[in-house]
Amino acid sequence: MTETRQQDAVTSRLTVRELTLAYEDRTVVHELDLAVPDGRVTVIVGPNACGKSTTLRALGRLLKPRGGAVLLDGTELSKIPTKKIAQSIGLLPQTPVAPEAITVSDLVARGRQPHQHWWQQWSQEDERAVTDAMERTDITALGSRSVDELSGGQRQRVWIAMALAQETDLLLLDEPTTYLDIAHQVEVLDLVRRLAAPAADGTRGRTVVTVLHDLNQAARYADHLVAMKAGRIVAEGRPGDVVTAGLVREVFGLEAVIVPDPVTGSPLVVPGAPWQPA
Ligand SMILES: Nc1ncnc2c1ncn2[C@@H]1O[C@H](COP(=O)(O)OP(=O)(O)OP(=O)(O)O)[C@@H](O)[C@H]1O
Ligand SMILES: [Mg+2]
């Protein structure tokens, strides 16, 4: 009994304490507290400019806190060596920039940098991770193409592959489904779910934090949903508890009806007041 309960207990390697984030003199995130559940998918939703990307960047140590802290295993990120962080946390930014004229496989291979050493630049393990990441994102056939000449959706999948190739326990994704057609959106989100699923031997899956704009996809794929507004968390928890008409009104200023998703039973947000013909 006790053992089962311990296994079910939610732990958090990545936590945020009174985190304040600012650009010059403008504060955009205010004293945020968050515990990212291990081995689960956390989805952050909220209106444009509410601070989602800013928060994600701080979680990946791309942005230094103005106040408070981000902690990995209880230690402030600022006190952990960069390479160690890169081995633990992978971040796909909202608008990543590729080096000019780089090929797809070379870009994905850059995800392996945190695992390389001066005495060994490239190992079989690196090769396997890159091949695997490219297969999972359906870009194997694009390997020798230049990233510059890909479609938006192809390029997005290359970036996801690079983040996957890093093989970190924690994966932060900022709008990974942008530019993707609906089938590839579902494929990427299914992949995210599989990454977080426990292995057959019970080993915990990976921890994913992702920003999504589509509330219905967020409600379908999140274990833990975080709704932000103006740099603060307005609600968090299981999608079924968080996504209500009141929350959609409060966070997005949108009238909506919430019905059960006919496929998954998760909350489905249907915008309305209905349109009235003249
Ligand atoms: N590099 C920057 N310098 C100055 N201000 C910035 C910078 N990046 C973001 N901001 C500002 O910080 C606020 C939060 O931006 P952020 O990118 O975190 O929003 P977001 O929630 O990710 O929005 P979106 O849904 O549009 O991606 C915005 O007002 C934005 O203009
Ligand atoms: Mg953003």
C-alpha cells in the first residue's frame, strides 16, 4: 500500500520560487511559484504577451531571474554548470534561428553537443540518438537538405528533432506545433505523450513543459495545465478541473461553452455567443 502511494507521489525536479522576470525596467512575470511534475506533460496556456515564453526561457536558464529562483533538484540554475544543465534540460524556443546553410542532419546533431567530450567528438550513442530523433519527427528523408530551404512545418520538425536528440530528462517546448498541419500537430503531441509515458519496467518517463495556443489540444494532452495571465498563474491543475467557461472568460475575455471532447472526454472549448444572421 505504502509503496504504491510512494510511486504515485508527484515529485518535481524543476521548481520555481517567487520568480520575477523583467526586461530592463519592465516586469513581465510576477513572483511565480510552480512545481513541474516529474514524468508528466505540463502545458502552459495564456494570451499573447502574458509571459509564457519568458517563463520557459527562465526555466531553461536563457533568462536570469530578476527576483526569486528556478531550482533543479533543489539547486538554483545559476549555480549549476552550463554543460550539466544542457544534459538535463532541453529547450526549443519559439523562434529558433538556424546557422546559415546548415543541413538538417548537422542541425539535429548539434543537439548532441552537451554529451560530447574533447576526447570523443562523436559516438555510436550520438549517432543512435540523432537517427532516432529524426525518425520520430518524420524527417529522415530530409537529412541532406539545407534547413534554409525547408517549409515552415518541416523546419519546425527539425528543431523538435534537435531537442529530442539532446535526450534530456526535462524538455521545454515553446509552441512546438506552430506551422504544422493538423496531422503533424497530432503526431508531435502524441510523441510528447509517449516521451512522458513510463517505460515497461516502470521507469519514469520524461518531463515535458510545453506552451500551446490551442486550448483543446492543451486540455487533451496536458497532465498538468497552467493558465497564465499578465505574468501570473491564474489557475493550474488537471485540465478537467481548470478549463471552465469562467476561466476562459477570465484569461482570454472570451465567451465559450465547454463540452466533453467526443474522443477523449477532456474539456472542449467552443467559442460562442452564437453568430446571429442579420
Ligand atoms: N527580448 C525582449 N525584450 C523586451 N521585451 C520583451 C522581450 N521578449 C518579450 N518581451 C515582452 O515581454 C512580454 C511577454 O512576452 P512573452 O514572449 O513571454 O509572451 P508570450 O506569452 O510568450 O506571448 P505569445 O503567445 O505571443 O508568444 C511581452 O510584453 C513582450 O513584448
Ligand atoms: Mg511566446
